[in-house]
Amino acid sequence: MENCDILVLGVGESGKHLAWSAARAGKKTIAIERSMVGGSCPNVACLPSKNVIYSAKVYDLVKRAKEFGITTGTVSLDMAGVRERKRKMIRVDAEFHLKMFRETGAELVMGEGRFVGPKVIEVRLNGGGTRKFSAEQIFLNLGSRAALPGIPGLTEAQPLTHVGALELGRLPEHLIVLGGGYVGIELGQAFRRFGSRVTLIERGPRLLSQEDPDVSEEILRLLRDEGLDVRLNTEAVRVEGRSGNEVQLETRSDPEKELIKGSDILVALGRVPNTHEVGLVLANIALDSQGYIRANDRLETSAPGIWGLGDCVGRPFFTHIAYDDFRTVWGNLKGENRSTKGRFVPYCMFSDPPVAHVGMSELGAQKTGLDYRLVKGPITLALRTSTVSETRGFMKALIDAKSDRILGFTAFGHEAGELMAVVQTAMMGDLPYTALRDAVFTHPTMAEGLVALLSQKPAVISSEIENQRRSA
Ligand SMILES: Cc1cc2nc3c(=O)[nH]c(=O)nc-3n(C[C@H](O)[C@H](O)[C@H](O)COP(=O)(O)OP(=O)(O)OC[C@H]3O[C@@H](n4cnc5c(N)ncnc54)[C@H](O)[C@@H]3O)c2cc1C
């Protein structure tokens, strides 16, 4: 048994920062990781997907070259080249992570860890053999993985998840995407732009069910305009064949059944936590009904001296949230009083153009019965959009009827994430919307569009009337 001060299981976004900070503070720190140093984000999720999506954007722009007054020769796609660019980024990032371990002195142990006692973790080392560690303070950053629901034949079809899809060195002839959430939309659009036929299956009546309906409608229009075959209200019933070769998906869209033939199938149907087979029960760590670690707003689990961080404690699933979890836990250990309660959760879906959101949505406002003022306008209010020929989209802000504070902001359009960050900053500073309206922003930037948006006469929305209208 080896004793240490700090034991980190899972070197994802939160775990790595915790290990580095603890080691820098002079604590004897052991960090255990089974495969991906740095976790999902830099290896198989955020960064690789945005990298590949950007290749698809470049391909799309090259095909639009004439519109920009540029003549090209024959344009063709090299998926192996797309993959190599992504792999190169990952390699650089991996070297950075290893360097950080060397420099901080946190010991990185590569292997699969599991509890064998309340505060004892045994590691099956990747290189063979085992090591056993104990510590008074243990941090679980176990992450999540793509859910594979029990659709008959799906497992046997060896479907792609985001991991395999981002490693393809070939172009699927016809990609069937299960799921109309972020991952399905981002990757579905990218593969369509590369040239695959793409059929996207969504069980619900609209894409991105957690967003306001106007966002869902615009995304649907975008995807259909780009040639994706999007099926709403459609259930995947059965799969036959093998992804990468030939697959047949039986769907039901009441009352009709249909057989869709494709070359590959990608599952993007949500996440499940990596909390099984880790022996959490031996450490007295309680899980919720979906298998996520139960943690309070200081991220303390049911076991004293053990914390849960990132995806393994449940929604929202974002890298910036996993990072903030680290700040919360580490801050409290240093004597601060941090909580995850009430923090801003901004996010962006990297479709092209992207969708970005912070604060309250219209649906959220209507659920709480709040009356609000709404300003909404086309993304072309930012003149930047016409200079770059990216004129699709809209933006809207919800403003508190009494205090003039911005309650929420959504943009679907060019550089929506950057635009949203400007509004978020004003919200964090508790500024009235007039501070942005009357600001002098550089011309022609996307931020300048906020002046035009917020100068519009707002419509006053009564949640009660709006709810009645919807149910009618
Ligand atoms: C395709 C895709 C795109 C995404 N894009 C974005 C985006 O643009 N922006 C954004 O904010 N979020 C995005 N996300 C979400 C984001 O990737 C996750 O929220 C984030 O990576 C979670 O980080 P984490 O630290 O909680 O877990 P992870 O990064 O998954 O880290 C957990 C680590 O624990 C290790 N581990 C687990 N069990 C054990 C064990 N028993 N022993 C040893 N090691 C173990 C795993 O190998 C892993 O490395 C995306 C997700 C996907 C799937």
C-alpha cells in the first residue's frame, strides 16, 4: 500500500487541474488515468470535433469560392488528411499534458483504478501488474461515455460513436445518425459537408428539445437546406448489418414503418457516467437513479473526504463546467467558500453557424411565469455578417421588465459564442441592458450588432398569455 495526500481517479478536465495544483502546493499527489491523459475533451470530444468541423467548413468555403471571386481547380476531399490534422492537434496537446505532470511533480499512473476499500484504490496498470494507493482526500473525475441504448441489433452493428466517427479516414457513403442533439447535429452537418448522404433520426417532435422552439426551427431549416434528411417523430426500432459495411435501420413514425439503408450508423443518444465497475459502493459513495455520483453544491459526495467532479456528477456536461468544478473544490480546500449554485452555464453548439446561449430562455421564463421584454432581430443587425457572407441566423435577449437587467441571450449565427460572451460579461457585472446598447463597439464586429439589437423597441411578453397561446 502506498500512501499519498491527494489521490485523483480520472485525469479529465477537473482531475488534471486538481492534480497539478495539489502537487504545486507541495502535496504528494497521485493521478490515475486508464487511457486519455487530459480526458475526453482534448482526445475524443470537444477539440477533435471542432477540429474536424472546421475542416468541413474549409471544404464548404472552397466549394463556395466563386461567390468570393476566387477560382479554384478541382477540389477533392482527403479524409485521411482531415484525420491527420486532428491527430496532430491531439499529439501536441498530449505532450503539453505530460509536460505539466513532469513540471508539477504530480505522479501520473496509467491504469484502471477501482476502490477495494473505503479510501483505498487499486490500479490495474496498463503495463502489467497492480499498485494500491490510499489517501485521506480522493477526487473522482470519471467522466461519461456515449450511451448505447438497447435497440435490437444496435450493439451487434458495432455503431460509431463520436470517438470512432472522429477517427474515420474514409468518408461514409450514407451515414445514419441517431439523435438530434448537439453531437448528432454537429457531426451530421460536418459529414454532409464532406459529401456523405446523411439521415438524422430524432424521436421527438423537434431538434434540440431543450432550446426555444425558434432555435430548433432554424437549425432544422439549416440542416435541410444543406441536404440532410432529418426525420422528426421517428423512433429507431431495429438495426441489422454492420456499420462501415451495410446497415439497415427499421424506424417507426406512427403509424408507418420504414427501412432505411445506410453504410454507417452513428449513435448520439446522450451520455452515461463511468461510475460502474469502480467499486464506489465499497467507498460508500451514493449514486442517483441514473448512476451519477450524488454530490452537493460543494461537490462533496456521501463519503467524507471524497469529491466528485465533472460529467460523473451529472448535468450540465461541458468542459468549462468541469473546470469550474475544479475551481470550486480546490478553492474550498484553500479556505474559500465556493459553491456551484447559481453559476452561469453558457454554452455553444458548433454547428455552422453556431448556436450560443446564456441565462434564461423564453421557455424557462414561461415556466417560471415571469413577464419579460424581448428584443429579437436577424443576425444581419451585425454588419460584420455581410462582409463575410454569413447572413443566416438571429439573436434575441430577454430583459427584466423591472430592473432592465438582461435575463438571457441566444444567438444563432456567425461567431455566436463570441457574441454571447460579451452579453454574459454584462450579465456578470449586473449591468442594465442600456450599458451595452449605449456602448461604443468596434465597427464592423459582431459585438457592434448588440447596439442595433438592444436599440429596438422591446416586445413585452406575458408568460401567462404566451403559455395560453402555446396550449391553444
Ligand atoms: C462529441 C462531443 C463534443 C463535445 N463538445 C463540447 C464542447 O464543444 N464544449 C464543451 O464544453 N463540452 C463539450 N463536450 C462535453 C465535454 O467533452 C465533457 O463535458 C467534458 O469532457 C467532461 O470532462 P470530465 O473531466 O468530466 O470527464 P472526462 O474528460 O471524460 O475525464 C474522465 C477521465 O476519467 C478516466 N477514467 C474513468 N474511469 C476510470 C478508471 N476507473 N480508472 C482510470 N481512469 C478512469 C477516463 O479515461 C477519462 O480520461 C462534448 C462532448 C462530446 C461527446
